[in-house]
Amino acid sequence: MTDTIFAPATAAGRAAVAVVRISGPETKRAVIALVGRLPRPRLASLRRVRNVDGGLIDEALVLWFPAPGSYTGEDSAELHLHGGQAVMAAAVEALAHLGLRLADPGEFTRRAFEHGKLDLAQAEGVADLIDAETAAQRRQALDQLGGRLSQIQARWADALVQALAMFEAAVDFPDEELPENVAERARPVLKALITEISAAAADAERGERVRSGFRIALIGAPNAGKSTLLNVLADREASIVTAQPGTTRDVIEVPVLLGGYKVLLADTAGLRETEDEIEAEGVRRAQAWASNADLRLWVVDGAAEGGASPPAELKAGDLCLIAKRDLRPGEAGACAAQHAGDLELAVMEITARSPNDMAWLRDTLTEAVVDRLAGAEPPTATRLRHRGLLLEAVTRLEAALVQDEALELAAEDVRLAARALDQITGRIDPDAVLGRIFTTFCVGK
């Protein structure tokens, strides 16, 4: 990292203020070239910003952060310019003429990671904080940025070092005067770690749902009323509603806020056998989305005649909504209610025309979301990446416990468990993994 980078840190477009960040060994030279002299460290100073030809670009606030007291750990600076596009374009052009390079997405945070200002879990917290749309996402991101996962991982690592020392003492110094059954003393430590890490891995799914959104699928036969319910819950015309069955051909996702959490509502194609190739693909996508959803709403046309077959994707705890209760009831509603009882689904007759019914449905969904996502404490792990590494560590520790005689193998399993945990914070991580993580950031961060 010998080159010096720059990037706009604020969104493109017309605004009152636009911020340009600079970081790297040539930052000091660049700032002096643009504004004449360095301001005092970490003190905003009003300066005239000029290009290489001496032409005035803007009057701006300039901040200078000498290493290591900066976000990246390098010499850094910020230009707080007026937010016109012409001003920003001139500033970018001037920095490029000075030999600086436009930063890649996430490159500032990657440099902070490389210089030990943040570990990888904290860097992911930065990305989550930028992307936070709800109060719950903001709280979770701040918790991770504050180092909670990193601190817990460090405690686990210390316990593994303790257990590993016991195994290695028994292997390397079998004839020395060591405490009796020294290797056996490691087993309670490993068992306690397995319990704790397994709980964290199980809770990681909750953290991922807070980040990405709780998924609710509306499924059922064509023309059951799914699209109408989606539009009412979304409070806008997100899905086309017609009397013709099969209008919805693809999965329509709509983000809504319930109980302070992000929720993705999905209107899906009506489930039925069809020869239409496009509709068949829509049914396949509907089934796939519903299978991976956190909650499914089986919507049934209560005024329809004939039976109502429950979709195979339904699970205990899902909800059966018998819609169109304002119309004359048909056989489908009673049939669906019977199936719902067998599947342990809650059943409710509703109509989208009733504000009370819709208020009940919204409250019911809010209660389900809060019950699944809220907890006494924020989840320790918040990403599927974390969960995979935690489960890998548990697998290694379980393998170590069954090694009654081959203590060398038990010690190696403990080392591999520690290695998996170290990858959470980035102490050990392939460059390809780091690259994939940091490219998800926005430019300028």
C-alpha cells in the first residue's frame, strides 16, 4: 500500500456539502499543493482549494489527520467542499493530476484493517452501519463495530490456547512430573466451548435476518387474494391485481418495517399445474422462495368452491388466511381450515376491505417478527460467514473430544478450531476472502 488514494465520501448528485477523503503517504504533499499549507491536525480550517494551474476550485473546510491517528492509520485528509457536481469534478481532476489514485470500494476500511485499526468483524460492522435501514440494524451494527464479537472470539481463543497447552504438555513431556491426567483437564474446557460456540452459531441466523430482512411469503392458488393483501400491507400498489387468474408470474419482493425490523414481503405466482412455460417458471420460483422464507402465509379464496390443497412448503407455525370473508363462503375455506388444523397453522378469516382485519394481520405479523428477531442481547454473530466458521470450530472441537489415545490428533483439531475462529476477525484470512468482503463496501469507505 505505497500509493495514495482518494474518493468522494458522500453520495453523488447535488448537495450542500460534498466530502473527499485522501489517504496514503502522499497525502501531505497533495494537501499542500491544493491549499498552500497544512492545517493543524484534526482541526477544520477554511482554505481556498486550487488546481495545479492555480485556478480556484472552491473555498472548503480542510482536515488533516497525520498517521497513525486517522481512520486508516495512514496520513489522511478530508476536503469538505460545496456539493455542486462541477466543484466535485474539478477537485477529483486536481487530485488525479497530482498522481493520486481513485480508491476501490472499501479500500479505506481495508487499509484500516491492514493497519490494525479495525479487525475484520469490526470492518463488517462498518459496512452494516452504512447499509442500516432500521433501528435494529443500526444497533446490531454498532454492537459489532464496538468489538463485541471480537472480544468474545478473543476469550474463546484464550480458552483454546489453555486446552492446547494441556494436550501438548501430555504429548511432549510424558516423562516429566506433570499433574496427573493433564490432558483430561482440557476436556471440560472444550465441552464448555462447544456449548457456547454452538449457541452463538445457532443465534447467527437471527443476526443475518436482522441484517438482510425477515422473509414472509404469500402463497396459494391463483386469484386467492395474495396481491391485494400485499398491496395493503405495503401501503402502495406494488403488485398488479386483476380478476384474471395467474396475473403474478414472478416473485415480487416489497420491503416493509414491522416492529422496528426490516421485513421482505413476497407476492408469488399462484400455485397450480400449468402448461404455460412462463407461468411454470413462476411457480417454481414461488416454491423456492417460500421454502426459504421465515414465515409463510397460505392465502385461500374463502368464496371458492371445491377443495383447497395445502402447499408442500408450509411448516408448523405458519398462518392460514381465508380471504374474501365479505363474500358468500364456499367449500374452499372450510377445507383449508381443516388442513390448517392438521398442520398446526393458525387460521383467520379476513377481507382486505376491512381496516380492522388488516390491522389484526399487521399486528400478528409484527408479533411474529419481534418474537423471532428480538432477544435479551444482540446476536454474537451476524453473518452467514461467521456462522460457517463457528460451526467449523465446533466440528473440530467435537473431533478432539473423541481422541482418547491419539492426543497429537486432538491437539491438531484444537489448532484447526482456533484457526477457524481467527478467520472471523481476520487474523488468518485468504486474500480472496478479504477482497470479496471489502468490495461490498461503497466507494469512499
